[in-house]
Amino acid sequence: MVKTGASHIASLKDGRTLFIDGERVADQTSHPAFRNASRSAAGLYDHQADPANLHRMTFVSPTSGGRVNRLWQLPRDYRELVARRKAMEEWAELTCGMMGRSPDHVGSSLAGMYMGLSVYEANDPKRAKALKDYFHYARDADLYITYVIINPQADRSKATSDQPGEELVARVVDEDHEGITIHGAKMLGTGAPFANEIMVSGFMGLQPGEEKFAFTAMLPMATRGLKLFSRKSYEASAPSVFDNPLASQFDENDAVVFFDQVKIPWERVLVNQDVQMAQAQWHETRAHVIQNFQCQVRLMVKLRFLVGIARKVAEINGIINIPQVRETLGLIAAKAKTVEGLVYAMESAGERYGDYFVPNRSLLATSQVIAQTLYPEIIDHIRTLAGGGLIMLPSSMRDFAHPEIAEVIGKTQRSSVAGSEERVKFFKLAWDAVGSEFGSRHIQYEMFYSGPAFITRGHSFRFYEWDRARAMVDGFLDTYGLPETRPASAAV
């Protein structure tokens, strides 16, 4: 047995509380704001269930004996790490890298936490057992899990405990023999409408005295009191696949998640009111490394797609042989290859962590820092190559059905290598990738999903091999000094 698209769609019809445009959504799999993205998410599971892909995309769970996605695989050597990455890469290609919170993201977080089970055991054996049991459950069910780990923006000059209002930031408000109760909000809830379960946790540093904010727990999306408040749906605003080919299919959505006195049983509580463990779960384990390695794999695929758009812009506009254009395309290609090279380097320079083989975290931090500025730069290059061609397009595909409009389209949408329909179709895609609301959201996402620049650069500082670099300098300094001659004035 292996999870399929149909079984995933069925699992989403769970009665969760999801709001958009002033109403509660009865079934997101059929709602105009979510139905196509729901199918895209389901398509990931159909791809893995295809007999032609089964052995590349899945492996046998050691606890259930069933086949599950390789996102749950805990690599023990370089070969297994590469096999896992290839499965993630293949999934990312199905959405052109546009679905950042696909199931292999938070699933990877859990895998990294599980690799660091000893960190949990040293802190609290009961929470360690909860992690172990939940990981086995999630893996065997091949769950699609998302998370909320960021506090709502209110007054960013203040600490978590100093934010205004007692209902803003999710916190533990009660604890008894059954579990904990939490109340308050978290964001961004990316992919929440299409996920089976959600992790609620903290990622920003907490201080002593803020223990009530320092927890991690796993909840089914239909949990009583868990409420999703969706942002505007770009899918719902897309008139057709032809007009918005990306937004109409891959709008993974974001949502504010409000926990209204939500009771969570102990077996689903991984960290309980422990400031030190709230950080250790990400950085003393390898959760941060494994989850962000998935991000870089997906980004590698996404940049490859954007490089293809850049090349095609130049071809359709007849500028491919202009030296300056080739120079720009070469620069774009080099920037994309930088991330790809770092992905491969993270694997080949991987490191042992207990029984496991994980990506090199210094190189991961390097890629994260570079990516935050590289992505908007590539988008800007594509905009420059395309010029006004991105915006001087027919209003919608319906224009082609009007004889008078279609005649003018044929006369004005010209290219030496493409017909008018092909040209319009392509530039609609290019605009959706770099300039539409959907495209603009992706610029914001790629710049900030891993945190502000000072956070990613801080990781780079912390993980760099400074001792090795400094030793090279000190070693060279030791090879020379002042000449062994005394100044004439010193002679007696």
C-alpha cells in the first residue's frame, strides 16, 4: 500500500475550520480558492504511487512495512542522502518549485528531530517518547504536515512576552494530567488548507520567564478550536490556467492560525514550556539542517525553471544573439548553478550525526545567505530582458474568441520564432512567475521564509570553520619575522 492522490483528497475532508472572504469553507477540495492547489498537492502522491516511480520516490517503512515517501528516510550514508534528495527534487519539478511547503518540508523537520532523539531523552524522556511515537505514526501514514513557528507581527521592538494583548501570541494557558491547553495565534500557516496536521512551535529565541511560549505540539487540522484565516486566494483570482498558469494551480496559500483554547494530549506534546529545549529541538538536533536542505533542493529546481523562462524570453524577443543579452543569461545561469553546486556540495561534504549522514550545515548556511539576495536579482534580470512584453498582453484568453480582437492579436503579438498564441501563452507564464500577485508573493517568500538576513548570516557565522581559517593565517605568520640583526645603535 502507498498513499495516493485520491486518499489524500479524502483525508482533507475532515471538517476543519477554514475561513476566506468572510465565510467558512465547507470543503476546500472543491472550493474555488483551494481546489486546484488541492489537486496539485494530491498529484505529488499520485506521482509517488505510479509503479514507474515507486522505487525512486518511496522506501519501506521499518515500522509498518508499507511504502512511504523518502522524505521520511533517515539517511545513514551518502548514497541514501542522495536518493532522498533526488525524490525531493522530482517532487519539486511537478510544481516548478513553486510549492515551498510541500509535504517533504515539515516532514524533514520531524526527521531531523528524530535523528536527535538523544537530545530529547536527556531533557525529558516522556517528551522523547512522544516524539518517537509521533514520528512513527506520521511516517507510516505518510502525512502531509505543515507548521506555524512565527509570531504575528505587532511590536517587533519588544520581546515575545511583552507583546500587546493576552491573545496575540500562542501560549500555554493550562496543564493537567491529560495534556496542555494553548491559546493565541501563530503564522504563516503556509499550505495549511492541504495538510493533514500542523506543528505549532517557536523558532525565535525565547528568554527565561517566557516558558509559556516555549512548546512544540502536533495537531490534526480538524482539532476543535483550531481556526485558519486564509489570505487572499490567487487561485480564486486567476481567470484560467492559460492566463495564470502558476497561480491557478500552485497557490499553496498562507493563513493566520488561531488556537482558541485548544487542548493537546501529552502524546502529541514534544516540548513543554522549556526555553532551552525550544532552541535545542532545532539546532542541537539536525532539524534545522534537514528542513532547510529541502528548501535549497526546491529552490534549485525553481531557479532552473526561471533560467528557462529567461532563455525563452530572449529567444521569443529575437535578442538571443546580442552579446549583452548572452552575458546576462550567463550571469543568471551562474547564479542558479551556485545553489545547485552548493546542494551537491552539502551532500558530498556531509557529516555524521550519530547513526546518520546529514548535509554539511556550514554550506547550507552559505546557500541560505546567498539565496536571499540571489532570487530577487534573477527576477530583476528577467524583468529587464522582457521589458514591456510582460504587460502588453491580451486581457484574458477570451480575447482569442472575439474575431476582431483576435485579428489584432495576430498582428501585434509577433515573434520570429513563435505564433501569436504561443507568444501570449508564454508571456502570461513569465508574468505569473515574476510580476503577478502570485509572483510577488514568491519574491517576498524567498527573501524571508528562512528568517531575516541577520538570522541566516548569524547561522553562517556560527557554523563556519573559523579555527581552520585562522590556523592558516597563524601558520603563515609563524613562517617569518623580523631579521635577526640588531640595530646599529644597539651595538656597544
